[in-house]
Amino acid sequence: MNAEPARRAEPAELKNHDLVADYSVPGVRFEKRPARLPNGAIVPGLYNAWIVLDNQSQFNSYTTDMAKGVIHAFRAASNARDVNAVVFTGAGDKAFCTGGNTKEYAEYYAGNPQEYRQYMRVFNDMVSAILACDKPVICRVNGMRIGGGQEIGMACDFSVAQDLARFGQAGPKHGSAPIGGATDFLPVIVGSERAMIACVLCEPFSAHKALNWGLLTAVVPALKVDGKFVANPLVETQFVVDEYGRPAYGEAKTGAALAEGKALMARGTIDLSLLDAKIEELCAKLLLTFPDCTTKTIEELRKPKLEAWNRNKEDARAWLALNMMTEARAGFRAFNEGTKDDREIDFVGLRQALAKGTPWTDRLTESVMPKNRARA
């Protein structure tokens, strides 16, 4: 007789592998939204996890507690047996994330390198949590993705943006270095020359330029004028060349074209429905794959970013902590204390002082603050 193969009984109760019982924190929302097929039909029992940075008054910048919340939320999404994909985004339509909370930096961490070193452990763990997620991670770029926001966005596997969003780094303009992921990820994604331009010059660039560089999976319009969607009117959204023969796709318009674009912007409203539709489309495509094969494929494709990140993150943490005694102390204070249109230190005055051998003291820091430059 052929014996019936032994079958393992289902466990009476599934194990919970989350690190904490309650991972909710102010400023971070975790939601499960029903997974859908490509035709829009809801799939019973399956979901996409949405992790939402919700600090709109400060452009969704992350505080220390928010960073901890993101870590636990990604762990929970990774462990959830019924989750297909993770959507990482920000609340509202102004910003995905503009990086670390500069108010907290300026008022607590500036001048406290030992504290900032501990904070950077939390930040590093946040980036690592994204890179280690067992589910595909989609960055839904609902607005600005700047500084540390750009870094956590690039840690994701896919990025889909509304085309009014702006991208870029801010470190050397505000007293830091973009070594929380940008110097690791950008050369891998866009090449060394473009990475140099983005990280050193700190000039924000458009979603269309980000798409051209290979930073995005897709871009969709968000501006609605007279009931119809129109592409970002402030930048060149067609493949054109400038007077020197260089591609100008995604570059800011100038002169009369820019004025016309601003007038069109003033008439329109922001509508992110196309962005959400594109996110759902991508999640549906991921749903129709073998889950373990997809996870393994993503793990392999993450390796270039992950190897660079793991090689550099601890050295970066130590340097960033010590920098809180000098340039970061000045830069974050200037951003926090300056006006909307004047949040940078006196770069020339600082360089002149350092050229004379002036030591980093409170007097030097105060002398380069925006308020003192304005009086000079």
C-alpha cells in the first residue's frame, strides 16, 4: 500500500515577528490599502502597505522620532504576510520629504556631536530598513524630494513622481555633506559626473530631468487647468536642445516662456489622481509575479547600492557628528534662523576668515549668520 504523504499541520497561531507591539508615532502613518488587479478589481485578503511621512508644516522633514517610526513601519510591512508591495510617500502635494528636521538639528544637535552621532545611527538604520525590506518598495514622489528626502527616496526600488516635484541635494549649501546615501546611490544610478553636479552644486532639478537621468520609473502630470492635465509649464518637457546644442529636456524655462508658465500655474490646481493611478498600476504588475522570485530579484538588484552604503555609512556617521561643531552648526542655524529668502551663511566671509587661520569659535559662527551679513 502507498502511504499517504505526511502533511505538516498548520500552526495553531502564526508567530509575530515585529520588533514592537505599537509602531505608530506622530508624523508617520502606516496604512494597508486593498491590492488591486490591473483591471482595478480588489483582491480579497491582499494589501499594499502605505508608509506616509506626515509633517506637512515642515515639508515632511523627519524628526528623530519619525525616523524611528519609519524603521518599525518598514519592518512591519516586510513581515506582513498579506502585503504585496510598500508605497513610501509624504502627505499633501508640496513635498515627499526635505530631509532631516532642520529645527531639531539647529536647536538640539548643533554643537552636540555625541548626540548627533546617536541620531545618525537611527538615520542609518532607517535607510537600511528600506534597503532590507522583503517587499518591493515604491517611492511615491508627491512633491519635493530634497536632501535626506532624496537619499531615503533613492533607497527605494522604484520611484514614480508627479511632474511638479523637484529633486536635489542640499548638504554643501547648508553645512553638511550628502553622505546619508546620495554619494553612495547617485553614482550607481546616474553616473559620476551627474552625481558630482547634484551633490556639490546643490541645484534643484525637475522631475523630467530626473526621469532623463534614470532616477525615476515614471512621471505623470499633476497640474490641472480648465479641467485638463498639463505638463509642468515651468520646464522643458519635450526633447529640445539649447543654443549650444545640449539637451534641454527638463531644464527650467527662461524669459517669456517662463512668465507664460507661471501664469498657467496660477490658473491651475494640483491633482494627484494620475500619480495614484500610476502607483496602483505598478503595484498590480508586482502582484502578478512569484513573491519569492521577486524578492530575490530585488535583493540582487539592490546590491550595488547596498554595498556602497554598508561600506561608507559608519565613517559617514562619525564625520557628520564631528561636523556638528563647525560647518553644520553654522549651516543649520542659518537655515533655521534666517528668513525665507536668506537661509545661507556668508560663504565668502567664512572662506576669508579661514584663509587667515581664524579658529572655529562662537564668534566666527555668529559673524557668518545671515542676520549679520545683512547688517554688513
